[in-house]
Amino acid sequence: VPLAAEVPGKVLKVHVRDNDEVQQGAPLFDIDPHQYRIALQKARSDYESVRRSVNAASATVEAARASLQAAKANHLKAEKDAIRQETLYAEDPGAISVRRLEGAQATRVQARSHEKAAEADLRRAQEAAGESGDDNAQLLSARAAIEKAELDLARTQVLAPVSGRVTDLRIEVGHYAQAGAP
């Protein structure tokens, strides 16, 4: 069975010689794992950064929800105040000044605008955060990078795929093994 490394790198150790009998799963040769360990450490570090970023985005969503609740409460208060002022003015135009009435109406419009802005901020925060929890695309991608790095690191030890005899061994310590090249 022709055999090739699945990851490229410098051969550090050859465990077999031509005509050796090997069992399935026995080590044949080792590729320098240093770059693959570094890649795994980086993938794990990237995952932590992404996890923190996702948690921060979730906190931003909660803050935006709180801001929206406050904006709704202010809008409700401004609406009630404006209605009171309008009712007073309609019943007795001399009871309050036009300036006070216009101020209450302007406050109502401003409060409505703040509520709309808070709704938009919440939508923007939710969009930036993406899915929450384990279904977050950024977290899934970072987890996949860790799995790939772990797999690449494991592939630095080339194992016999089946039991048999080693023939036509063309690998030596110090050679550079190409991925997929026998």
C-alpha cells in the first residue's frame, strides 16, 4: 500500500526500515510537530478571543435592551405629559402657556425619536452578536479551527494504515515530507 504524509514537514524520526513487519497503527515516521503545536495554540487562543467577543456582544445586546426599555418609559411619560398639557390647554387656554404646551409636544416627539433610535440600536447589536450560545457562527468557526489544528498535529506521526511489510522506503531523517507525496 503506497503511503504518504497527510501534513508537510521535516522528518524527525523514522521508526521502520525496509522489509520490517508492521502492525496496523504502528508508527512509521514522525514529522516535526512544532509548527502544528503553534497552530493549535493559536487556534485555542483565537477561540478564547472569539468567545470573549461573543460574550461582549451579548452584553451589548442586553445594554441595548435596557436602553430601549428606558426609552419606552420616557416616551410613555412624555406622551402622558403632552396629553395632560393638551387637555388643560383645550379646556382652559389660559391655564398654561403655549410655550409650555409646545415644550411638552416637542418632548413627546423627541422621546418617540429616542425610542426609535433605541430600537435600531438593539437590532444592530443583535445583528452584530449573531446567534447566542453554541450556535454562534464565529464560535463554530473557531472550534472548527481547533479541530483542524488538532488533526494536523496528530497527523505528524505517520502510522501504518494496515498490517504488512515495509517495502521501497524512501524517507529519511531530515527529508521534507510533502503532504500526499509517497
